[in-house]
Amino acid sequence: METFLLPLSSVSPSVFSGRSSSCRSKNLKACHFPSSCDGVRVSRSKSWNILEKSRVRAIEPGSTFHQRNNPKFLANSASGNPLDCEPEAYKPKSVSDMVTKAIDAFYRFSRPHTIIGTALSIVSVALLAVEKLSDISPLFFTGVLEAVAAALMMNIYIVGLNQLSDIEIDKVNKPYLPLASGEYSFKTGVLIVASFSIMSFWLGWVVGSWPLFWALFISFVLGTAYSINLPLLRWKRFAVVAAMCILAVRAVIVQLAFYLHMQTHVYGRPAVFSRPLIFATAFMSFFSVVIALFKDIPDIEGDKIFGIRSFTVRLGQERVFWTCISLLQMAYGVAILVGATSSFVWSKIITVLGHGMLASILWNRAKSVDLKSKTAITSCYMFVWKLFYAEYLLIPLVR
């Protein structure tokens, strides 16, 4: 009814009042209407017929009013399309758009900085098992591909489970993640996480490498205990335990297990803990602690709300930030000393200069960070991950 009444709003109220001015005796002469009330009724009846015809024409398809009040035409008008748009304009988004959107959502769900770190670390550690040039063979690439594929699937399980457990927290800290933003339903997240964990274990079992399988299993256990909200679990609530979980996976399991996968399973050699392997494990212990501490600095707001007692919540952002920078500077100092004692001149030069440059770059970057800006802190955290990548480029050159 409201739609039908809209065209009549411009008509004078006297038409509907039942008190036409022609019926008032003092205006009869001025209006020159017939004195009979029958004349008034005839006049009013004609006026009503005219309005009725106008109303019917107004709501006919193709009329301006019909177009203005039809949702289809409103939508096209809002989008800047002409009113007589082609029917194809109303079709859903193209398949390519849907695929692009799906890839983008999965990209964010997988936490790509962790994916890059995992893949690069495995390749770097695998190179530590290379003793001669002939070791760089199809066998090497097959062994690396097996390890990287299985580890990346487990990585997706771990980061995905963490998002499933932190949906409400991520709505505050990381609203761009698919589960927090609503792009993924909880059921979709569970399906992805379960699928990747099963595929990871399946691949580890098919490959038949015990170091690889145990690396996957321990990562699965620690990653689950870290995130899942069950009695005696969700270890991320406890700052020290959370840091130990990350250190165990990033520093110990990645270095030792994947090295042993290449050394014993791929090459069939006895396990030997070389100087580069010991250096990599020690250095990455420092780095893993830094990542464990640093990742909570930009998340302080949500962690406070949901009772996550991270070091940042307990000690403050500034104090934890400079602790992280100091730990990395110490690690770079130790790396320079290790490089200086190398018996290989080329390794000595690369190790000393490389770590000296990284330490200098980190210090200059740290001094410019605005600790009151979440964006600046997050940017610096991602920069720390870039230093993490750079370290794995240097580790195979340590001798």
C-alpha cells in the first residue's frame, strides 16, 4: 500500500479532505462552480478518475516510478549501471573471482610467514648433511621435497588449530584472519585442519623415515597442547611453557630431526652432530625465544581481555620489545665469534660480515619503532621473521 500511495503525495490535501472549497458558500461565486452539490461530486469524481489513471500508469513496468521503486533498478542505479542493463549483469561473480577469493582466504589462514620459515629452515638444514658436490642429486631433492611437504601440512594444522581456538581473541587482535572475519565457518576450519594433519601423518608414514615421522608427531603433540582449550592444556596461557613449545619445535626438532632425516634416511650415513648443526641449534634457540616473546607484543589488547598471561601482559610492551632486541644482538655476537674461529677463510668472512650487517640493520630498525603503534610493532615483528629467513641462508655457510 505504501508504494501505491507515493505518487499521490503531491496532490493537494483538499482532494481527500471531503471539504472541497467548492462546497463552501463563500467561495462558490469566486470559484464559478455550479451551485448544486451534484456538480461538486461530479467534479470530484472526475478528479479521482484522473488520479487513478495516473497511479496505474505510474506502476506499469517501464515507467519511471516503477524503475525508481524496483529493487533491480535501484541496485543498478547504485552501481552506476544504466537502468536498461543487460541480463548478464545480474549473474553471480565469475569463477575466477571466486577462486581468487578462496586462494586469498587460505593464504591468510595458512599464516604464510610461518610457511616460508618452515620450508626455508628444512632446506637449509638439509644442506648441512651435504658432504660433497655429488650429494646434490635427485635423491637429495626427493628427500627435501618429502620433508618439506609433510612439514608444511603439519604447519597448517598447527596454525589452523590455533585460529580455531582463538576466534574471539583474533576478532580483537587479528580481525583479518578468515575465521575471525567470518569468511570461514568453524566447520570449514575443522575440516581443513583435520585434513592436513591426516595427510601429513600419511606422507610421513609412506616415506618411512623415522626422524621425519617423529618430527611430525612431536610437532603435532606440542602444537595441540599449545592451542586446544582442554583441561591441563592450552599451554599458551603460560608464558614460559608457551615459549618452550615454540623453542622445542623451531630450534630443536627442525634442526635435529630434519638433519637426521637427510643424514640417516636419505644418505644412509651414521648420525654425526657437526659444528654447523650445533651452531644452528644454539642460534635458533635464541631466535625461537625471541619469536615466542615478540609475537605477543602487538596482541596485548586481546590477550588482556581473554586472560592470556603473556610476558607482554605481565611486563609491558617496551620491556619485552627491548629484551627481544637484546637477545638477538647477543645471538649475532656469538655468531660473529663462531665465524671468527672458523678454519675456512671464506666461511669466516661471510659469517662475520653477514651477522654483523644483520645486527646493525636490526638495531637501526628497532630504534625507529613507535611502541605506541600496533601497526609499527607488527611491522617490526614481520621484519624479525625476515631476519629469521636470512639466518637460514647463512647457516649452511658456517664451517
